[in-house]
Amino acid sequence: MLKVGHWKDVEPIIYDDENAKAEKRVLIGKKLGAGNYIMRLFTLPVGGYTPYHTHDWEHEVFVLEGKLELKGEEETYVLEPGSFAFVPANEKHGFKNIGDTEVKFICVIPAKGGE
């Protein structure tokens, strides 16, 4: 059965501490029956960020709004609306809002990465 929804109807998970200042919404995940991939929408307020971290699954990222810095192990990139990025498994990475408006980006991970 097809399942559709609107991002505003998905309850956000708020991170607001020294490790992260971000909001995550699991748009498509186990709750909807997705068994292979998880689609999440992240919102970073002005100055917001995620931890600089690593794990054993990849990310596929697409920027919808704002100006986003993606820090990798060897390079740092500036992503703007329409930009995409592939973060390989085990690559240390972190995201930071470097603009003057909030950032919204889609992040897709394999189901083994949790939600």
C-alpha cells in the first residue's frame, strides 16, 4: 500500500546541547514499513550543527534551503539549495549552518543505520 504524508505532520526530534543543535524528522522509516532505506529531514537553525562523527553506513544528502558546511576528514564543502553530497561509510563528517537563515536538508541512510 502506498503511503504519503507531509513533513510538517512528522513529530520532530530536537537536539539542543553541546553535541548538536538540530531538528530531525524521520519522513520514511520503519514506522511506514520501509525496510531498506530511511529518509530524514534535518533542520539546522542559524548557527546549528550536528556532531563531527563517523559510523559504518553511508549518507546521501540533498540541500533544500540555506547554506550548509559539510566538513569531511580531508576537505570542507559549502552546499547550497540544489547541492547534493555522498558521505561514504566510516568517513568522519559533520554539518553546520553557515548562513543567516535556517538550513533544511534530506538525508537518506540504509535501514541498518537506525532512524
